[in-house]
Amino acid sequence: MRTDTGQVFKLEDYRPSDYLILRTRLTFRLSPEATMVKAELTVERRAGVAVDSPLILDGDGLALRRIEIDGVAVPTSAYDASPDCLALNALPSTPRFTLLIETQIDPAHNEALMGLYRSNNVYCTQCEAEGFRRITYFLDRPDILSVFTVRIEARRKEAPLLLSNGNPVESGDLADGWHYAVWEDPHPKPSYLFALVAGDLGKVGDSFTTMSGREVDLGIYVEHGKERLAGYAMDALKRSMKWDEEVFGREYDLDVFNIVAVSDFNMGAMENKGLNIFNDKYVLADEETATDADFANIEAIIAHEYFHNWTGNRITCRDWFQLCLKEGLTVYRDHEFSADQRSRGVKRIAEVRTLRAMQFPEDQGPLAHPVRPRRYREINNFYTATVYEKGSEVVRMIRTLLGAETFRAGMDLYFLRHDGDAATIEDFVQVFADVSGRDLSQFALWYNQAGTPNLTVSSHYDAAAKQLTLEIEQSVPPTPSESRKRLMHIPLAFGLVGKDGKDLLYDSVDGATVEGGVIQVRKRHHTVRFSGVAARPALSLNRGFSAPVTLSVEQKADDKFFLAGHDSDAFSRWQAFNTLLTDALIAAFRRLRGGKGTDFAARLGGLAGTIATNGDLEPAYRALALTLPSEADIAREIGKDIDPDAIFAAREALATFIASTNRQRFEVLYDSLRDNSQFSPDAESAGRRALRNVLLDYLSRLDGGAETAARHFKAAANMTDLAAALMVLAHRHPGSPQADAAIAAFAAKYASDPLVMDKWFQIQASVPGPQAVDTVRMLMTHPAFSSTNPNRLRSLIGTFSSGNQTGFHRADGAGYRFFAETVLEIEKRNPQVAARLATALRSWRSLEPARQAKAKEALLTMANTSNLSADLRDIIDRTLV
């Protein structure tokens, strides 16, 4: 584990390396505690670099065993070696030479799960962002592209399967029960895309014929006995390959494509060229063990990692500041894939909910940073929602601005111009400027400026003149290190909705550029006049969430109710109802803080019932609409002086009000959605289950609710329904006989399935109330819990800290103290996981003063701990600023 050096890396300091590594030949002699790694590197000095310029290679905890140049041992006087660096000071005068380095590493004790590690008797690698330097000394940076040839040697009995990147070229037996395999990747790649897997795994095989007629062998490798659980992942892979050909014209470029599912993995998955390594959570699924959300995640993440083959692998990043170039772009691509596979409107609502829940708090807190950061201390901490989700939104805005045809032309030019490059954001934006002829310099601020812009909008309709006037004001709030902001280019999609629910036409517009139903907001203030508007419209703004902004709209409640029932844009229709719910919750919160009771408008409950029973709307949409804003959503909207207990009480009161208002309608609909047919993970079936389970949650709050949920639990024929019933029982009726029986029955049935037990931990860790701290402490002693497995840690500690507002933010500070103690213990083994968990305290300054003081104490406890890792130190210091 590297402790913090305090070094800050800056975008403006980038310079190309003095040396290139044209070819990398690796030989691994695998042994659990003493793996030998021989690296033969073809090194070339860049033109113009002085002969006496040293070659400085990155390392991380390495033990050097041998070093040669052009077959001759290098004297100790000619190099300086430490576990974290190798500097060669006397190099050949020739521009090209061969460097041989031999290192010894210990995979069995690598609990950080970076570099080469061994878990459950399987050797596995994770090299992004800077894990390759834990394997051998190297120029471990993304702009060093090298052709890799890998030879793996292992005892056949221990590791009959030997995989690496590229295509298999040779294999055979060695003496004493050993064997070997050689893999070659013809495509130059950076070291972070290197991968190796060795062990004893089962295979699910298939093939795919590309659009040019080449046949690709497909393999998904899982633990023996779990092959049947990989079928959906394989289907998703083949659909992804076909979709990328049809939508982006991208054909796969190797003879094989392999996926390996492992149980100990810091990330969701990794796009290593031709050998994707996955957290098994995102591969294994059937109706008995996976929820509909799991199936959707598998589909999306399989697609995401496959799409990286072109947006990330064939075209990679020049440096880690350009991380969004591969991640934001590829998230956009996987979003589009999922929208085409499922429901575009429903998918868009889900995307925005995720963005607001995860990215908006980053923009509004101490960890705010641009989509392309300008500086970092630890790159692992910038795999954030801002880079991924907001980065995707920026790509989507380019498509909105230019239109589908020009956007595709820009992508085609990007692939043509930069194939084989380590590219930058400027390269990406330039292709769209070139194909469109537009100046995108102001738009590029979305990559370079942190913060969520706000648009304040008011409207006035002149009936006599048939003119609608909009006043639009743009502002960008200050963020850490950026107090003064520049104005953004914001594409604001809109509609003028008439009484019949259809968009009204207009004759002309002035005051701003309007193209294809999108207002181009570029200035601080726009006065936009629409002439020839026949009647006063209800104003529908930011349709499809055309820009990741917040809106402050002067709008009558009647218009919001009307849009919630009639807007033709699925997102805006959902947004209107969600805004009504949010407004009601905030008002109830304030009344409760003032010592008054809650009071909700009868028509709000009635509208909920109308939406629930509207058969013209997709069940999945209705399920999303009826899902109340989360406690964290409400806290974000309130902004300061947050009392989580009052927010929880307000939310419970509104849910109970909606349930009691619509009891009969909800009961009838709940019964009608019962489905005894064979399980299918398709979007329509999943939507029906989602709606029924949302109704269950409402009905469970009423008399007889525990019995209703218990019957649902007992009748459940799939994990979606089973987990939903368990959640309802544990949350709505904690300590009841029905809840206790269901919790025990679930654990007894699935005790041997770690991924399913993650759901069991997660459900209990999220039960609201002050007892949550004691519950989580108790669950940490459960035999199914493992403090070294990232999935277990995220399901229990991550859920408690990020998904249990009343438990984590317990008024006496016990939640914070427990959290700090736990994070520090995790950090000793896995700094990456500890750092990501620590982000749960990013919004501590928005809490009411007493909680705020206790949260700060916990942060200071961590900050004052000696020898913190670079990962955790970076998060804590930035959170405290």
C-alpha cells in the first residue's frame, strides 16, 4: 500500500515520455507466493532526446531479481532501484535497445486486488489505473502503447486455464506437471489494459459472425457449477456486438473474445483487450438468484465493457486527465444500447435519477471536479459519477446540438482519425466541429468547468398579441478552487403544451437560437419571444433532460398537475409529478421542523392513483413515477440544515397518505398484476413486476400490511419478488414475526450463495432508525460476511453509509464513529474500497449543526491517522476543505 506522498499531478504539466516501449514480451512463472515475472521490453528513445537522458520506470512494491540490456547484465552503478521506481542512468547510444527485467511478486497476499493477485485459487489481474506497476517496472502511463506477447507457465493441476489478451498462438506441456500458453495481441495498447487469468474454471462457449463474415469464438469463464448462470450474459454480449455494428459501424477485431467472472474484484468490470474481467455480480444470473435490476445491470455492463473495444482500447487516453474520453463516451453508448433494448423513456428517467443521486451531490460538495479534472493526487479517486455519468450527458448534448446524422458523422471521423491513438478531449470535440462547421469552444466548458448550472425561467403570455415571452437566467454556483464561473452553452429542449396535450405551434421566435425544439442558451440572460402562439401553454422544459442542469421555474401548480397527466415527453411528464412530490415533501419537512403536522393536497394523492391505473402508460414508467423521491434526493433539494429524521418522517407520511387515498385502486391493480407465467427478464415483464412491488410497498403501510407482504414473500417465484417482499417486511415491519421469519428463511435458503446474501446484508443495512449501527456491527460477525471481499463491504458498509440516512446520520454521532473505525480497518487491506466508502461523508456540511460537528469529528479521526494510503488521504483532505 502506497502512503500519500502529497504529490499533485496537473494537466498542464503533461509532457510525452522520453522513451517508448514498442514491444513487451512477458513470461509469468506462476506460484502463489513467489511468481516470477520476466519482462523483455523493446525500448526506443524519442527523436531529439539526449543520449544521457535516464529511463525512469514505475514500480509499486516490487522485488527486482535481474536486469539486462541487450543481453548484458546491468551493473548496480548504472541504475537505482527501489520497490517503487527503477531509474537507468547509463543506456546504449543506439536509439533502440532491449531491456530485460525480472521481478518477483506475491499474488496470494495481495489483498489490495490491484496488479496480479490470487483469490479463490484463481490468478487474476486488475491494472487500471496504475496496477501494472505492481507486476513489473514499466512506463505505466496510458500514452505508452506497446504490442504485448505473453507466455504463462503454471502447474496444470493448479491452473489448467491460462488466459491473456489477444489471440492464442501456442500452448503445450512442460516438465514436472507444468504447462504453458502464449497469447499475442496485435493491437498496441497501454499497460492498464493488460490482463491475465489462470485457474480452474468452467466455460460457456458460443460464437459470433461479424458483419464482414469473420467468426469470433466467445467464452465466458465462471466457477465450476455456475455455467448455467452465464447464459444471459452471453446473450447480452452477442446483442452488444451486433448493436455496435449497426449503430456505430464498429466490428470486433480479434479471433476470440473472453470474459472471466471473479468474486473478489474492486470494480464492476474491466475492458482489457479481448479478455474482460468481471465482478461475478455482473455475469451470473437466473430468476432464482437475480433481480430484474441485476439482469438490466448485466446487460448494460457487458455492453459497456465490450463497447470499450473501440472507445477506450483502439482509441485510448493520452493521460488520466482524459479518463472521461473513454468512460463518459462509453457510458453514453451503453445507455443508448439499453434504451434500444428496453424502453427509451423509462431508461432515460432511470439515468437521470442516478445522475441526480450520485453526480449532483459531487458537484455541490467538496469533491466537485470538472468532467476532465485538471489536477489529482490519486487517480483511483476520479472514477466518479462526474467522469462517468456527467461525461455521458456531455456526449448526449453534442448529439442534441448537432442532430443524429451529424453526430454519427463525427463519431465516424473520430474512429478514422484516431484509431491507434492516445487521444484527448480536444481531439474528440474537434471532430464534431469539423463535420458540423460549428464553433464548439463555449460548449467545451462542460468538460473543463465543475458545477451544475442553474436556469431560472419565468414566462408571460400575452393573449391579445398571441405572444409567449420566456425570461431565462443562467448561473453556475462556485465550487472548490473555482469561485468565478464562465457561462455555459446549454441546449434546453422545450415544448409548449396546449389543453389537448399536444404541442402548440408558433410562427416565429427571437431572442435566442432555437433549433428542432431546443433553445440554445449561451448568455447570462435571454428574453425569448414566441409569436403566433394560439393559447396560453403549459411550459415543458428540459425535455428528455437535454442538459444536466437544475431548473427554477415560476410555474403554477395547475400547470405541473396538467403536465404530469398530459405531457407527451415521457421524461418531462415524470419530472412534473416528481416535482409535485418533492415540493410536498419539502413543505412537510419544514412543517415538522416547526413542530406542526403534515398536510398533503388531496389531488396529489388522486393523481398518484390516476397514474397507477393508467393503462396507456408502461408499467415500468408507472413504477418509477410512483416511487417517491429518496431521502437523499430531498436532502439535496433542501440544501442545508438537514435533519434526516424529519425528512424520513415527511416521506413516510406522504407514502402513507398516497396509500390510504388509493387503497382500493392499489389493491385491485396489485391483484391484477399477479403473473403465474414462466419468468422472463424482458422489459415488459420486469415493468409489471416493478409496478406490483411498488404497490406492495404502499399497501404494506396500511392495516394488514405485514400479512400482505408475508403472503407476497411466500408466493414469490423469482428473486425480484422475493427481495422486494423481504425489503418491505424488514423496513415497514421491523421486529414483527413476519419480518423475522422472512429474514431467517432467506438466509437459510441462500447461505451458500454469496451474491444473494449480499442482498440480505443490503436489505438489513438499509433498515432505517438508530438501531442500524448495532445491526450492521452484528452482521459483520455473520459467517457469510467477509471483510476482504469488496462486494460484501459495499453491500453492508456501503449501503449503511450511503443508503440509510437515519441510521448513518444518527443524532448522537454513533454512525459516524463506527464508520470511521470501519473505514480505517478496511484501508489497511484495500485502500481503493476504503476511499470510495469514505465519500459517504462528502455532504457533511449540509447537515444541521449538531450532526455536522459529529461528522467532522469522524473525518478528523481519519485525517489524523498516521500512514494513510494516498487513496484515503486524498478523499478525507478534500472532504474537509
